[in-house]
Amino acid sequence: MKRITVLFRVWIKFTWFFLHSMRRRKPWSLPPQTWILLYCRGFLPNKISMYRFWENNWKLYINDRQVLLSSHINGDYGIIIDDKFLSSLVMRSIARIPRTWAVIRDRKVSVPESGGNNDLKSLLRERGKIILKPTDKCGGKEVVLLEFRDGIYLRNNKVTDADQLAASLPESGDFILTEYIQQGEFAASLYPDTVNTIRMLTMLDPDSQIPFIACATQRVGTSDSYPVDNVSSGGLACSIDIRTGRIRKASRVFMREPFRWIERHPDTGLQFEGQVIPGWKKICRETLQLAKLFPLIPYIAWDIALLDDGICIIETNSWSDLSAFQLVQPLTADPAIRRFFEHHRVIGKNITSFHAEAK
């Protein structure tokens, strides 16, 4: 795709998000000149409080329009890790991932291993607990937890009629039914009702062609986000010191709420800051080993579940929202990350001079 076409599509998409944000926040919530500045600089309004623009230089941050542009870094190869069914076929021979029990297209259930069809009720009775998710969505959208427990069918922990189970599926679209992963003791201690994953970004150094870990956050589910841990669905994000695996305070990245740090889990009261992810260095090594197997996919967002005996790659994405990663400091403060985004023309090379001025 020609770059001019990519840029045009990114501008259109960002404009839609911006207008949606204005509608939710109400146009009179900010002075007109502030709305204009935000739009021209590529930021959604929630970044004012998140990045503390009254004391920090906005030029140092990767803006929301540039985040959308980063979704094109992997080009045509991005679908390999973005499509949940396709990525499962690729990943299952090299990493531990949730098993795919069935594929659903327009409410028709197909079991790949047997090559036949099956109905949702019998499949659920056999497996007990499964995850339903679309093959092409991110952010936890349309993810459903289905259970068969003590003779009762449950949908997101709510009793549902057996005859209505299949009817509750979306009428159209592609979905997969996957194994429900039992997380380890540490991850469950953060919040027991959701699988709490690490979102880790790996980037391929454009000069050495060696992947490196750019940043990571520990995502934690809440009663608002159930059955997923995604921040966009109401979950929490705790930034991680990638050198030590130590967790910092949590945050909620909402468009309609002013930013604030959260020291304790809103449902359990657990304090986050200071906890250390067990086996952190081993997790980093294993993720980098996987990233090395994808030399044509330089930018990967890994969702990693922590088990008692290792890790499980829940899913992969070819880009990620960067809001939670820039709360402590802008990502461009790291020369390796800055070089990566400059190389892929997500940010301009003059960002280096902005850092020199900031110092």
C-alpha cells in the first residue's frame, strides 16, 4: 500500500476517534483552541491529564495518530499474528498457546481436528469451560466466557438457557472457541476472576536485526472488565520495570475519566506497587526467542499468561495502543525505541533534537 494512502487512512481513522471522543466528553468540556491544538498535534483529549502536558513537552510523546500509523509497520505480514485463527496455526508448533477447540462462521460450528461439525452445547459439555472470541478483533471486544457447570450453562458467569446458547452467538462473523487457560498462583493473586496477562512489545532493531523488548505492562482484570483483563474494557495496567520485573502503580486508561494512579485493586484491595513477577528474566528470554522466529514481522505485541510451570501466549497483535507504556516517561526517551519508530517513519527524526532541548 502506498504511503500516501496509508497516511490518508490514518488521518480519517484518527478524525473519527477524535470526533467520537468529543461527543463523549462534550465539546464545551475544553476551550475550542484546546480541541484544535489536540487534533493538530494528533492527541485524544485524555492525554492531557495522562501525559501531564502542563509540565511535559508534548513533542516527546508518540501521539495517537502515530499509534494508528504504527499498525502498518508489519505490512502484509501483520495478518499472520493479527488473525487469531491463523496465528494459532503458526504459533502452536513453537509455543504453548490455548488449544483451538472449534471455529465458528455465521453461527456454524466446525471442529478442525475431527473435520466435522458439532453443536455448541455438546462441545461445551465436553470441555466444561471455553473462551469464545472473534478472529479479527482486539481490545477484548466480543470475548465471551462459556461454561457448563453442575448441569448448568453459563455465559460470562450468568445462567443461560441451553436452547438460547447458540442463538446468543453473533449472526455473522468468524470466531474461535479456545481452551480456557488456568493461570498460575501469582497471576491469580492479582485478580482471580480473569486471566491477567502481560502485554509485552518486541521490536526488531533496524540496524542489528536483533529483537529487543521495548516495554511491558501487567494487565489486571476487574469486575468491570470481566471476563477479560483488557484496559479498554475496564481493566487495569501496571507498568513493569523491564530490567527487574517489578510492578508499579496501576492505571485505568479511559477516554471519559481524568487520569489517576490506582494503588490498590478496586475489587480486592490488593496493592500492586513493589510486587515482582516471578521468573521475569526467563519470560523475557523465551519471548525474545519467539520474536527471533519472525524476522519479517518487526513489531509484535505479545499477551502472555503466567502459569505455575511457564508461560502461555494467549494471543499476538501486530501493534498496540501505547498509552499505558508512556505514563512513566515517553517511549522516545529510549534511543532504541526512538530509532525503531524513526526507521519505520512513524515519528520524524527531528524528535532527537526535541530530546536534546529537554535535557
